[in-house]
Amino acid sequence: MSYTKIHINPISPEPTVGSVLVIYTGGTLGMVYETKGKQLVPFDFQQIIEKVPEISRLDFDITFLSLSEPIDSSNMHPSIWIELATIIEAHYEQFDSFVILHGTDTMAYTASALSYLLENLNKPVILTGAQLPIGVARSDARENVITALELAAAKNAEGHPIITEVCIYFNSHLLRGNRSKKQESSDFNAFHSENYPALANAGVNIEYNLPYIKPYQPGLQLKVHKAFDSNVAFLKMFPGISQQVVESILNIAGLRGIVLETYGAGNATTEPWFLNAISNAIERDIVIFNVSQCDGGRVSQGQYQTSKFLQQIGVISGSDITAEAAITKMMYVFACESRGGACIDMLGKPLRGEMSV
């Protein structure tokens, strides 16, 4: 793919204190009204200062890189996750931090995927976007972009980045990316992290929740992975789910794994046909990863009889992982490991802070 690059020169007479690469992928944020003012069209990032003049008043260097063909985030694909990771790898030594402008619908998937691809990450990668386009008067885009940039550029007293992981910044909250979910489609407070505290809250001042932020580690060498295995699927439990539906999903050609979205603390029907179908799939080396449908709390296999059976037949507990982090983790793990115990071991333990032990 080809890219468009724009460098922003700060107007401050003081020396700059860092550099941020902003990667624009598409989404609601980058839309403006066309000349007649009736239809939203993609924004030309050559005019970024016109739309967000505050950017030039920040005291660090900013370079914008736009994909040649920005996409709606509903069209996000693992190949684009790999492309984003490759862009970060290519610019890792040149820039101190990275901000990704992204559509909200699949932002949590992208944040989770990047957290796995970017092993030993020691710099900020912050995703943000908007619920209203930058060309709309009440848009939340400006605050989200400006604060995401400030968070990305922030350093501690030793001159090291405060944030050294993949995050989502939205509506005054900085969240660990692989702990985040989009929970609102029509509210500015679109993203939540029910099972992990916010890493920072932006009010008049930015307050960092340092005990929950992965600390900077001297000497870490970034390792970028560049593969996903998409032979996975969700299977969501609901009252009345039929044997035909379950078996059809479990018999998809080439299927390697299922994220099983269960009730409450990891419970599912104990109908014999269901347990037999799951057991038979596991015997065929299909990995089953148990994730709760609840936004908060965790899977506790064995707490109830309805989850004890799943534990006994070899279903892996996802603890408090989100569905977005679970499916992308499975895609990552299957690309790293062949079938067998190594996959099960990697899925059942935290790799990038995406789940509790």
C-alpha cells in the first residue's frame, strides 16, 4: 500500500520534546461535509491544521501518515492489523510514540490484535476515534485526538514514556486496549473496561493510575509478529440453541478454534447432545475457549455444575478476557503454534495483560 505523509511543525519557539507518528486508517473521525454541506465525505489530511489548529500548539513533532484508501472499520481485516504493526516496526526508532485514528466499531479488536503482534512493546500505541465526524460542530474528535497525542508524548521524570502498551483513549479515559469493549453506539463515552481499571483519566489535569500501567523496561527489543490464523469462530449460547446450529459451526471445514460465549461465570446447557458435540470437537483438536457473555466478572469453570462438565471435557477457561481479546488471541496463538498443548498453554495464561491469572 502507498501512504500520504504530512509533518506538522510546532509554532512554539521552545525546542520540541518528542515525536509522534499518527496513523489514519479511516472511520467517523475523518469525515467532513462536502461543499454543499449535505453529505459527509472523507477528510483530506492535508488540511488537518485547519480542522484542529490546536495541534500546532503542542510542543512535540507530529507526523501524519494516512493509508491511501482509508476504510470503514467494519471492513477491518487481519491483513490491515499486520500492516499497522509493520508500519510501527518501520518507524519504531524514528518516533517516540504512535497514535492510530480508527473507526470505533472494531477498535477494540484492533487494539487487542496489535497488543499480541507487538511483543516487547516499550512505547505508547494509542488508538482513538470519534462518535461524530471532525466536520461536525459538536464533534468529540478534537478532544480525543489532542489528548491522545498528549498521552502518547508524556514522559516521566527519567525521560521514559509513561505509557508503554497498546491503549484506547476515548472521552477522557485511557484504557488498556485488550481490556476494552465498545458499549455505546450513540454516547460519547463509548468504551469501557469492566475488568481492569482505567490507566489514566483526563480532566483539568491528566491523572495516571500508575500501579496498573505496564512500566517502561530498559533494553527491551521490539519483536513484531506478522501472522494470524482466521480459522476461528464465535459460538454464543442462548436458550433454545439447536443441535443443528452447534454441530454446523463445530464442523466448519478447517476450523481450529471456537470462542464459546457462555452465561454468567462460564455456564452452558448440560444437554447430552451439546456436551457430546463439544467433546467430539475437542477430540478432533478443535480448541474451545470459554468466555462469559457478561461485560464484567470472570469465567469460573467448576463453580456450578453447568460449567463443571465443560472443565472436565477440556474446555479452556478464558477467565476475565473480553470476547474481542479472546478471538484475536486465538488467531494469534494458532499462527504461532501448531496444534497441541502449546496452543492450550498460551491461551490459558496472560500474554499481554489481556486476562487475570
